[in-house]
Amino acid sequence: MKVKESLNVTFNESPPPTKLSPLVYDDVGEEEAIRKNTKIVNINNEKDESIEVDEIVNIKESKNHPLDQVIGNLSQRTLGSQAQNHTNYFCFISTIEPKNVNEALKDKSWVVAMQEELNQFVANDVWELVPLPISQFIGTKWVLRNKLDENGIVSRNKARLVAQGYNQQECIDYDETYAPSKYIKEMLKKFGLEDSKPTKMPMLTEIKLTKYDEADSVDSSKYRGTNGSLLHLTTSRPDIMFSVCLCARFQENPKTTHLEAVKRIFRYIRGTIHLGLWYPKGTGIEIVVYADSNHADDYVDRKSTSGICMFMGCCLTSCIAKKQTALAISTTKAEYVSAGKACQQALWMKQALIDYGICLDKVSIMCDNKGAIDLSKNPVQHSRTKHIETCHDFLCDNVQKGNISIEKVASEYNIVNIFTKPLKHEVFNYLRLRLGMMELIMDIDSPSSQK
């Protein structure tokens, strides 16, 4: 189709205006609607004519909408997309923990959780099909628990399939057991130190290990291997924790002096191969936390080392030996930071005992620095304490709330000294005994039993 353009005719190619129906509420007048004139060309008459068209550009909404026509609860706020997703997710979570597998299989949410656990077994190749052994086989059991968030609301249905290893009897169903003494013997043989001369101390008091030692360098891979084996052993031998952690700081560029310090630790554990932690029965549930620090003990960056150990009754439950991240310009700050970390450990244990139905009113923290104790009870701001960051005032806040109590202990009786500095032989043996460590098995072939 062809259209011939005339000199007296003009085509308006703009889209025609949309005619909207006048939506007007009772309290809005028609005068508030804005009128707009649109010129439309009449082609048949070949002349311009103005046609006035009512076009509603803006409409004022009514605030007095009838409440009976509102769908939903006006007092409830509108949820965003993220909150709406959480709400939809919680709709598929069961808040009831099933007592057995049969109850769990009747709930779709628990079936999904159990299937996720089985999918993880398949992905990680956990199972291996073997013939049924002659001895008693190990059964399995489903552990079904609800995981709560920080507000105590169920956030996840957690299903775990565990093995019932407690059904087996030693020397009947199995022969192999894990013994730290066997691990130590294999470790000494691995590094060629099975014939080394035993020592009574893991580290001498006059030793000074630095990163910029002028001694010759050694193989870093071998040094890391020895430190890794010792770090694994510290879980059952807390008496070597400080020495091992100190030597672990120089894994990047180890020197011969660092390697000699590691070998001395091996010689010490060879002489105390059967030394271990003893946990007697019926020692009570009172929690006592010891805190200490060695101010500016690092000869390079002059940062302090914090030491924390926690006891339930007379049994050691946790111990920490770690260098502080911030530089403490006074012993008060170093001790105050260590006490703050001890407060976190104490509150964690206090909260964990609540899950077992044990409620403790107050947890004691033992500290040997009077300045740190006074600062925790009365946080005055003067020239010696104004540099301490507010993040460390967590200790003072919990002392004022009555969650913990910080008490003074003599420095020679502070057990955590064994985690912060090398000690003399008599002090080291005394604090090691206070940790609950003793000779569990006497072996006539042990170097420590030979006179």
C-alpha cells in the first residue's frame, strides 16, 4: 500500500493518548483532575481542529479507605524479600523432635533431613561393602535434634547417623586401641630420636628464641613436620603447650637454634612417655578459670602471651596459650586482656552447662595482677589505663552484672604460668601436678624409671 503525502496534510505519528476512566473517590473532586488539550488533525476536512479530551494525569489517593475492604492485618509490618524467604523456609521445619525413627519417617521435614545425611555419606564414600565379620558388628543409630538460632528459634532439623561403637568389647571385638605412649614411641622413631637422652624440662628458662637469629637455616619441611606432631600431642600433654607453641612461631624460616629447642621437647616427652591427665570421679562442678600473661615476651614485636586454663572441680577442661594481637604497653593491660579472654571461656562453659540442667550463679576467675583486678571492678580512666580499648571492657561489664567474680591469687600458685613462660624445675613440676598430670603407667623400660 502506498500513501502519497500532500502539501496540505500532516500526519501525526505519535501514539494516541490512552483514555483512562475517571477514578474518583468520595473525598476527591473532579476539579483536581488536570485537563490536557490534544490537537488531532482531521485529514478528511484538511484543516486543524482542536478537540478537547479529558485526560487524568494524576490522582490523589484517599487516606480514609474503608477498613472493611482492607485485606490483611494493618498492625503487622510488611515483610521484605529476605524476611519473607526466612518465613517460607521455617514453614517446612518441624519444631518437634521425634523420639524414634518411626516418628521421624512420618514427618516430611525430618525425612528430608535424613536424606541429606545419607547423601553426604554417598558423596564422601563413607560406606564400603564387606563380608560380615565373625565378631560383633557395629550398629547405627539416628540422632534427631533441632538446631536453634541465637533467639532460641528452631532454624534447622539436624539428623545424624552415628555408629554404636560402645557395643563392642576390648580384646573380644577389637584389639587395636589408641594410646598416647604408642604414638610417642612411633614419633620418636620417625624422627630418629628414640635413643636420645631424656631431660627433665621441655625448655630452659634462659632460652631466647627470635625470628632474626644469625644461626644457620634448616629444612623448613622437616621443621614443620616435627612441630605438627608435637601440636597433635598437646591435646593430651598440656605441659608442653607453651614450648611447642613458641617453636611453632618460627616455621617460616627456622634456624638451628629453633630445631635444637624442638629436639629438647622430644627428649622431655621421651623421659615422661607415660605422663598423662588424670580425671578422678566426683570432683564437683565448680568452674574456676586461671588467667595470666607474660608481658612483652616476644623479642621481635614485643607482644605479650596470654595463658588461660579452666577447671571443673579439679579436672582440666580447656587450656589456651596464644600471643596477643595488640601491643600492651603495661602489664596491667596485658593481664586485663587475658582476664577478658578468660571471661569469654567462663561464660561459654556456664552456658553449655545450662543445656545439661546445671545452673551456676557465678564463675570465679583467678588473676595475679592487682591492677587488672581493680580495673575490672572500677574502670577508672587515668594515664595508665586510658589507652585500653573499649572492646576489652567486656570483663568489667560481666563483673558488674554478677556473672563472674575475679579474685586474687599468688603468682607462685597461678597454674596458668606453665602456659606463658619457661619455669624452673621445681615450679614446673608443682604446676604440672596441679594440672592433674601424673604417671599413669609405670614401665620398667621407660628412661624415667631407670636409676
